[in-house]
Amino acid sequence: MTNNLYTQAGTEQSLNKLFQNHWTDVYSFAKSKTRNHHQAEDLTCETFVKAFLRFETYNPSQKFKNWIFTICKNTFLDALRKKGNTVSYLEDQLYFEVNDTRPSPEDQLILKENYLNLLNTIGQLNKSEQEIINLFYIEDLGYEQITKRLDISYANARTKLNRAKHKLRELLN
């Protein structure tokens, strides 16, 4: 199944199918890391955005679930590093409560609509705006790295990113 989806990576239908098939697993994994429903939803959405934007790096000889879990784990760890927090694994805790971490069908529908809306909105930006959003948020590059990659000044990188974020906010509202 994954090989077939890999060859159709550009189609909305194949992306929706991947999203539907793996949402619950990725959300459960994210919830085990964050132990917070809202943070797990955010982490899951960010994971799928990163996966879909970098789908060409996926090696179809490997399991898709392993690939997307790695993206989720790295996204979680990156967020912790940015906040300066340390990682606390469930295994380190003496007692923990196991809850059903699956989102309700209504939550799944809302999250899917929000995710598709975000992808659609990013697609409405021009190429340079998409590129700077991708470099900063998806590739997690700092301004210095962006200036080298795009061969622009530091001030220009900040201005372009600020304008792209402002335009994205306007389009989302």
C-alpha cells in the first residue's frame, strides 16, 4: 500500500489516505510524549505537515510508520530544546495513568479540516514566501542559515519571514 501511495505522492487522495491511516497512531505517540491533548494535536499536525512537505525523502523500502514516528519524535525534541525543557519519559515515572488517547471522530474531522486548510493556505503563498516559511518552520533553520541558503542579508531574511507570516495569518483569518 505505501509503495502505491509513494508513487502518487502529489495527489490529494493519497495524502488524505496516509493521514487517515496513520493519524491515530501518530496522535497516540505524540500524546505519550506530551501527555497533553492539545499539545499532542499540535505535534501531530506539525508532524504531518513536515512529512508531506518532505515526502520525497521517504524511502519506500522502509516502513512508513517508522519514518513518520521519527519525524514526530524529532519535532517533539526540537520543541523541547527551543523551550529549554528536559525530556521525561513515561518509563521514568513510578505511576502513570493510561487513558484512551484516540481523538473522537469529531476531533479527527476538525483536525483534518484544519490541517488541509493550512496546507491549502500555504499553497496560496508565492514561491519565495513558501520557501522562507519552509526553511524557518519545517527545516528549523535560524536566520543566519537562511541568509546563507538564500544569499540575502539578515535584515532581509527577517523582513521576508515576517511578511510571509503576516500574509499567512491574513489568509487563515
